[in-house]
Amino acid sequence: MKNTVTDRAKYAAAAAAVDYVKDGMSVGLGTGSTAAWMIKCLGERILEHSLKIKAVPTSVSTFELATQCGISLTTLDEVGLLDLTIDGTDECDENFNMIKGGGAALLHEKVVLAASSQRIIIADSSKYVKTLGKFALPVEIIAFGWTSSKQKIECLLNELGFSNFKIDLRQKNGVILKTDENNYVLDLNLGKIIDPILLSKELNTVPGVVENGLFVKLCDLLVLGDISGGVRALHSESGKSIESVVDFGTKI
Ligand code: 5RP
């Protein structure tokens, strides 16, 4: 596939983030197009620096790409906890709350991020937003009785004061999309999410909901790339922001 202009921004963030991967680490690998750049950059870094790392993929697609890139893989059960995870995001707000799951891997991504000591989120700078919700919020639900779970979610959203929302069952090429865990995904078009922490808690109380795509307190460092190679790394704890530039060379 041909690279887009946004790919340069994704590449910049990905290339900057892999510098944090050190010899001997166990590393979680996210899913999506930005994570795919990171996996390619990581494969190159492993070769250049003879790094010995063990990585845990968050999806079948990431497993396949990481294997092609020569990254040695393991399972979360094998390592238990991870030193570092690098993953993408669909939106991230100024409090480092995120919407994830555009690639339908939110369940494994949340488990892997929660098991990591350090969490680096990479994105092109358009994903950094004031308020979450322009991107539809993915919610993973079991297939059994999904219409009833959808109705329960509608009631909940009404109770929480949401109006004019729309919920879509995610499809791919005209068929219902199934996650790597064989579940369905509902996309909640909400417009604005004022209290992501409350919404996340409430959604997970609905019977049939496995997990939702609001990620709270799962980002230690947000690495934002732009198309000219500029990178801004924002630390959630200290509030520090560090700027650098990635040299694209002939890479992209
Ligand atoms: C997959 C995700 C991805 O990280 C998110 O959708 C961002 O993807 P991309 O980098 O392709 O924009 O959460 O479930």
C-alpha cells in the first residue's frame, strides 16, 4: 500500500518511541497502522543494536507483522508483566485519557497496557484532542444477546445525559466484524465525552459488555509526530514536554 502524508507523522512518532526499547526488555506491541510503523522500526533497531527482547503482540495482525520483522515473540502468560508497551490511539485528551479500539483490538490492548510498567502511546498529532468523543467509542460485547446489550447501553447513555447518539454494530466488507476473541464491537457515536472515567465504569457494568475503548491512566508518555518529522513527547506524570526531530532518510 502507498504511504500517505499522515504516515510520515505516524512514522516520526513510532521511530522516536522505539528508542525507549532497551536490551533484555519484555515489550508489548500495539495494533493499528501507527503500531505497524513501530513494529517495523523495532525490527530494524533489534538488528542494528543486537537487542535481545521478548515481545507480546496484542492481535493476530500484530503477531504476523512482528514475525515478519524478525521480532522474537512470547505470550503474556509466559512473562506475566511487561517492562514497556508501545501502542497507538484513536484519540488522546489533555488528561491522557484515550479512545482506542479502531482496530478492534481494544481488549488485548487494555490487558497488555495494564500489565506494563511503562506505557508509551504513539500518534500523529491530529489525535491529540481537547475532548474525547469525535471518534466513535468502541465497546466489545459478546455475540449472545447483543441486541439486548445494545438496548441496555442506550438506556445507560440516556441516563447519563447523552443525546443524539447513534450506536452501530461494526461490520467489515458487509459482514459482522468479530474480534480476536470472537466478540462483536459496537461503535458509540457520542460526539463529546465529558466524563470518560464515569462512562468507562458504567459501560463495564452492562451485562454482555466485555470491555470498552476508554483507556484511563494507561499512558505514561504520549509521543506525537508531525509530517515534517517533528516529535513532541508529553509526560503524563511530570507534565514535561520534550521536542525532537526524526530524520526520515530514505525510510519513508
Ligand atoms: C486498535 C487501536 C489502535 O491503536 C487505534 O485504532 C489507532 O490506530 P491507527 O494507528 O491505525 O490510527 O486501538 O484497536
